[in-house]
Amino acid sequence: MPSAPKQRQILVLLALHAGRVVTTQTFVEELWGDKPPRSFATTLQTYISQLRAKLAKAAGDASWARRLLSTRHSGYQMDARQCRTDVAEFGHLVQAGRRTAETGDPAATSRLLGDALALWRGPVLVDVPVGRILAADVAALEETRLGVLERRIEADLALRRHADLLGELAMLVMRNPMNENFSALQMTALYRSGRSGRALEEFRRIRAVLRDELGVEPGPRLQQLHRTILAGEPDAEPAWLGS
């Protein structure tokens, strides 16, 4: 990874969008926002040349660096076939996990989505300067991660691992106090673990938060789950939530 901040931004932007052309305008918006320098085109070309030189030095092959990072009519492109990233691997595992969910295989879904989530070792791009474009990419990746996490927990619930999920779900609800899906999953795990009173407490908590912060009631999923727990029905939600 280059040490210069803007070179790091450029490399990450190209890698996240590998296989697609990143336009000059996109680079300008990411690097300088509304205040680009007058010579932004020349400056960007210099950054790209310096980045290619660093890649060539690291690989010992200048021609490979030019193939990896090519110039296009409207910008630059990273060759996806020669650029392996943990983000791309995450995407492949998520797609595989979704396919197994569609076929009704919670064990495979839990394993694949768990492997995908294991690639996350902390906040996205924590050591890279982030402009407008990368900020949007980071937000999208985080939303995807949360969705994948929900799906993995659903698969684990289908495998009757509710007791093992209680600690993880308590932390997720604490960090995402208005996320109705996490609350529903926590209520389900609590109820199946014989803690119906605590499950009802969670419903009252999120109901109060949603009313105070947004002026709305919990959605249909939470409302139905609440009624199910009050009625003491044998199971709180369908056995396979991923289907």
C-alpha cells in the first residue's frame, strides 16, 4: 500500500471498482470535492504514474503494472482478473451463501456467510483518507455486512443454536438500538432459550425507542413476534428464516 494519502485513495477506489472504469470526474470528486486544483488533470496523471511505478517496483514488472492499471478514454481501470481483494472474496462468499439459503440449507448458509464475515477485521478503510465517493462505498459495504450478519444469525436460529447467539445478539442490539431485525432475532433467541420475560422487555425497549426517536410503532414482524410470545406458542418464528 502506498504511503502518500491521495495515492492510497486512488488505489483503494480502483480496487473497489476493479473491472470498471473510474472516471476522471469521480477521482476529482473523491480527492478534492468541490475545490479541485486548476491543474487537476495533470496532478491526477502524476498520481497514477507514481502509483504504477510503485506497483511495478513491488512486482518487478513494469508491463504487468501497466496491464493491471490501464488508461481508458474517460479515466482509469484496474484489471479485476489480476486484482484480488477481500471485498471481492466477501462478495463471492455472500453470493454462495444466498444460493444455499434459497435451496433451504441453513448449515451451508451459516458456514459460507460466517466465512464471509470473518474477512472483516475492523472498520472499513480505517487507515485510508475517505472522500465523498469512498464514504458512499464504505456505507454500502457496512449495510451489506449488517444484512449478511442478519442472514447468518437466521441460519443459526434455524439450526437451533439460539443459546449460543444470546451474547452476540445482545451486543448487536446495544450497538444498533433501532434495528428491528436484530431485536426480532434477539427476541426469538431469548424466547427459545426459555427467557420469554426478557424477550418481552426487548419489545418494550425498542417500541419506546422507535416512538421517541421516530414517532412510529414497531413493524409487523415485531408485532407478530410479540403476540406469539404473549400467547406462549411453541416457536417464535418459522424454522428457516432464510427461505
